[in-house]
Amino acid sequence: MNEQVSIPRTSEWTDRDGIVKRIDIPAPIAMLAELTHRCPLACPYCSNPLELEGARGELSTDEWISVFGQAAALGVLHLHLSGGEPAARRDLVELTAAAAKAGLYTNLITSGIGLTEKRIAELSEAGLDHLQLSIQGATPDLADKVGGYKGGYDRKIAVAEWTHAAGIPLTVNAVCHKQNMDQIGDMLDLAVRLGARRIEIATVQFHGWAEKNRKALMPTKEQVLSTNALVDEARKWLEGIIVIDYVPADHHSTYPKACMGGWGRTGLNVTPSGKVLPCHAAESIPSLAFETVRAMPLADIWYDSDAFNAYRGDSWMAELCRSCERKAIDFGGCRCQAMALAGDAAATDPVCVRSPMRQLLVEQAEIDSRAEPPEFVYRGH
Ligand code: SF4
Ligand code: FES
């Protein structure tokens, strides 16, 4: 793995009000490379932007390899190869080998569709360190319905077995919502049966496409409370067998999560065409413009671009957060959620119990959760 120790760099910039800002910026730890937006699945909670990038605009093999080298030189340790479906890239094995050669820890985040036994063996040979496989439910009927892809469940089971056989550590990812939350216990059993070392259960987030499916996806309070209790219990009985990471529903938590570990603090995303974003949903903030690796070195974008500096430090914060003792813990929550729910990316995240918008949010979630689930509006490609 890349062992370069990176010293924080002091950056100076002038904000929109003409005030000079100076801040120590550490190197990023992780980079998410969205190799493509192409994807065979059509999940109703897809987190890709509403405007997808087409195959013709994607970075070439050489361009991605250059980005991986720049990331390693910048101090990035973990590379997440993601999409869309990264297996849709024919050069996936070549890209993985180049990333491993650059000293990056490589993690493939995949639906499994497009992977074969042979390709998984090649990825292992290329140096793939870890594979994260999404599951949409514990039964074929529900899983295929949620993913909008017939036969997907069976393929995933096969991919998990091939991954295990190739000696690649496996994590199972499950987005949970109204229609599959009652299967969480069965999904835990499935992950254990598949030989996963970790399962990530994340409650659906309502920005982007998921917003179109609020009534179909919003879990009820009873579902959230029983899942919280189940996860607490399961962590005890599965200790030493599988690690459970759980992201509970925002509006049933007291405080927001420290999204991305804070804006421009620990990680960055590169889109299929090379735009560099502080988080996967950052393009939902219309006031920001994003630089691309086709025009600017990655390190300059990380340290000096306006988009990354927009929400660093605390001077951008609303007064509620700026004088709050938790601002160094959650950094005011999620900028994209503030944009989606409050119409202002610099607002206190409305899921915070101290936000004046919180009550409204909880009431709307309650209404959506009680609604008879309509048909999914599937992600189109
Ligand atoms: Fe976090 Fe802001 Fe809420 Fe304080 S007021 S807990 S900093 S979101
Ligand atoms: Fe963009 Fe949270 S998703 S800051």
C-alpha cells in the first residue's frame, strides 16, 4: 500500500464576500472513482446524479491510470472503484492492476452483474484487495424487484461464491427501506452464509433519484426502531463472525452524520468524465462549479479549487452551527441534504434536532412512511 505520509498544506483563498481565508488542509485518505454511470440495475434509490454521463465522455484507460498515480502522490490510501457498475468497463482488470501498482488499496463496489468467475480471478491476480457486493433483499423476488433486474439475485450469490473462492475479502452492502427492512435479519444470515466479513446496512438517503420514491421507500418509525434493536442484538451474537456497520435513518437520529467526514477533509470523488467532487451528490448544489482532471492536476483541485474550499473550516456555517459544540464532530451535517431540504447548502442540516426545520421533516417522513407504497419509479439509463 501507498505509505507516503502527507503533511497538511496551508491554503489561502478569498471567499465570495472578499474575505481572505487560511486553513490547514490534510491530504485526502480515500478516493471514489466513478468509472462509469452505465449500470444494468435500475434501483429506485440510485445515488448517481439525475443527469448521467454517457460512455463517450468517460475518461480513457490512460486518463484513469494518470489519476490513480496523482491520487497516490497526493496521499490517498484507499481507492474505491465504483459506478454505475464498474464491471461495465472492459478495462476494469487493467485499471485495478494500475491502481495496485500505484500503491493504492483497491476496493471494488459492484452489483456483481458483469462479473464472471474468470474475471474475478483476473481481478484477484491484478491485486484487488476487497470487493463490496450490493444486495437488494434476502429473497430473489424482492431483490430482483428492487434492483429492477431479473436474475440479479442468483448472479450475486454466484459472484459472492467466486469472490470467496478467489480469496478476496467480501463486504455485503444493503440499502434498507420500507420494502426490505423487515428482511434485515435474513440479509444478515445471507451475508454470513456468503462468507462476508462485513455488512454495511445503510438506510436510504433521500437526495437525487430516491426523492421520486419517497412514499415507496420511507420506512416507518416502528421499522426503524425494530431494525435498531435487531442490529444491537445481532452485533452481540455475530461478534467475531461478521462486522455490522449500520447507518440508521437520519430523521430518527438526534444529530446529523458527519457526511464525508467533513467537506474536503478526508475524501474526494472523480466522476466518469473526470470532474472532481467533494462528495457524490455535490453537483446538486447549483452555486458550485467543479474542476476536471482533464484540465487541472488533482492536487491543485483538492487544495485550491473553489468548490472544495466552499465549506471548509467553519466561517461558512450558519450561526446555529458556528457556535455549537458539536461542529467539530459533525461539521454541520450534510451540505447536499441541506440543499435538498432547506434550499441552502450552508444551512444547518435539517435533520439536526436543533434545526428549526427538523419538526417539519419528521412530520413529512411520518406521512410518507404511512402511505401505501406506490409502484417504484425505476432509475432509467
Ligand atoms: Fe451539528 Fe450544527 Fe446541529 Fe450543532 S447545530 S449538532 S454543528 S448540525
Ligand atoms: Fe454531499 Fe453529504 S452527500 S455533503
